[in-house]
Amino acid sequence: MRRVVITGVGIETPMGRTLSEVRERFERAESAVRLAPTSSESRRRAAAFLDGDPADGIPGNLVKLVDRTGLIGLHASDAVMADAGLAPGSFDATRIGTMIGVGVGSSVTNHEAHQEFFRKDHVGPLTLLRQLHNSAASHISMRHGLLGECSTYAIACSSSAAALGTALRMIRHGYLDMALAGGTEAPLGESTFRAWEAMRVMGRVDPADPGGTCRPFSKSRTGIVLGEGAVLYMLEAEEHAKARGARIHATLAGYGVSADAGHITLPNQRGQVAAMQAALADAGLSPGDIGYVNAHGTATGPGDIIETRSMREAFGARADATPVSSTKSFHGHLLGASAAIELLAALIAVKDGVLAPTINLDTPDPECDLDYVANAARTGVDVQAAMSNNFAFGGSNVSLILTR
């Protein structure tokens, strides 16, 4: 089987638009979470959101066809193609696939369509095309003329991890030479906020310090914060990358996936352990080879405890010596794109030796007792391999491993 490497990264997030910007934010321990635009005196909300209009720079006729999720993804796709050194006409388009993860997908369009229907008894003629979950992947494929398989993955918080893992397998086994893979999400519409609030899992907002709302593994944690953005990667067979003189960021070495087949919202330790162990076996590594783990770490009550126990079981005697952090305290929960943005922390660990901290960790929960890189980044760390975990509603568990 062929080794698969990362030759391009496209970033469109509240944390920044380049790897160096994201790394510097980790080093400053500075959250991108702010008071959400929908906040009011009666309904305070925190979120990580993009500045500016994602329609800027996109042709007007395309803007009419693409939901905010897709527009953000298009910007990230331009960036990843440029970072990978793929100019139009310089590649065999039939050998490049497009694999994109989304969670709630076109939630902004859905909300607007319902409002228009109830106000005017009317829905715009392009609404259906904007609502399609595969809209983002399709428009990214069309924008760059990518003729290989074009697929969308929607398994909640693990969506973009599954997209990356499936692309890894397809390149390994020769179905493709390259794949543009990752996730995009724009879940900050009113109806999505209301749905999460109705579940009572949203973090309590301090208006004086909204960046402190998401507190993974802390005894004072109160729930999640939503975020938006897109992160896309160019995955490529190593020999293909070397033949064209491409820069290699890291190797995507392991993919493990499992299903809990249990509860729709409550995580399952057995399933999480299975995904981590499968990723280690796929990469040919042991727990002692992993120098950093990016946790799912949503800052929910049972979720953080169960994930800690899963880490202890999967890593055994190595659990206490393995640094772990949740970067959701920086960028919030991007739902279907969460795995893609969190993989940046693993990439920065193996590429630059910087471990992203878990910020807002004031008083650790006694039941969350690992090394969570509390509140300050670590630099100059020799990380040969890093794991990134995503454990989704519905019981879809995915672990990815990067190596230098």
C-alpha cells in the first residue's frame, strides 16, 4: 500500500487563515470565541465566527447557488490548491477526488427558507440546490475541475475525519493519486442555536469574558460553544508528491473508526477505545509512539469524563505521560468540520513541535486527570506522531494519526 502525505492545507477559520496564524494563536493562548451576533440582553450567546462576508470574491451567479457552508468551503479550497502548488492544467483531474464532511450543512438556508415560507407562503427557486448536503463538495469539485470521486460525509462531529480517512484509504489502494478532503460548516443560524439551547448543552456565557465560555475538562465546564469555518487538506500518494516536487507537511498514517451502537448522545467508552486502537494498528504504532493527542473535548459533563477514561484504557501505562488538549476552547465546536480544524493542532505538533493548550482550565475535574496542557502552549517538543479524536452524536468514533 502507498504512503499518504499532506501536501496542502486550506484554512478559513476564526483562528486565522494560515498555519502560522493558527500556531501563533495557540502560542498566545488566545480564544477566537466572542459574543455571537445573535446575542441579546435576554439571550446571550458565545461563538467563534468569521469576520467579513464569505460571498466576497465569489462570482455573483455562484453566490445565489451556494449556502454559507459552501461559500466558506470554496475559500478554503482555493487556499489548499494554492498551498499544494496545483495550478489549473498542472494535474490529472481524473485522479483527484473531493471528500467533504458536513454536519448540519445548509442550516442557514434552511432557517431562511422556513422564515420566507411562513411570512410569504413562498420559497425561492434555488432553495433546494442550496439545501443539498453535497452542495459544498460539488461546488468545490466544479470550481477546480476535479473529476475523481466527489463525496459528502455526514456523521455529525466525526464527518470530516471520515472524509479524510476514506480519502486516505482510496489513495493507499490506488483508486486516486490525490484527494481534497476535510470539512466545512456554518451552523450559526438562529434555528441551530435554538436547537442546541433546547438540549441544554450550551455553555453559560460571561459577557465580560465570552472567550472563557468553553472550558473542557474543567470542574466549572458548562457546555459547548458553536463555531464556523472550513479546513481542507490535499492528501497525496507520497511517490506522486515527490515526483512533482511537492512540499510535504506530514504523513497521514492511521485511521480508526468504530460505531457505539448504543445511545444517540451519550458516548461509549468501548467504541472510543476501539477507534483509537484501530488507528494505532493502522499506523503500525503503539501508545508510546504518540507524543500528543487532540481530544474531542466538548466541555460537556459526561463527555469529558468518558473520554478521559477511554484514553486511560487505550493508552494504558502511557496515559499519564501523553499530553492531551482540547482546542474547542479556542475555536468552538464546528460540528461536521470539527475534526478538520482540530487536525491542525496535530499537524502543528508534528511539524513545529508546538502543543496547543487547553485554555480556560481553571480547576480540573478530579475525574479528568490527564495531562491537558493546561492554559499555556508547550514549544520545542519532539513529536514524531500525534492522534486526533472525534466522537460524534450517533456513536460514530474516528481517530486519525499524523506522523512527521
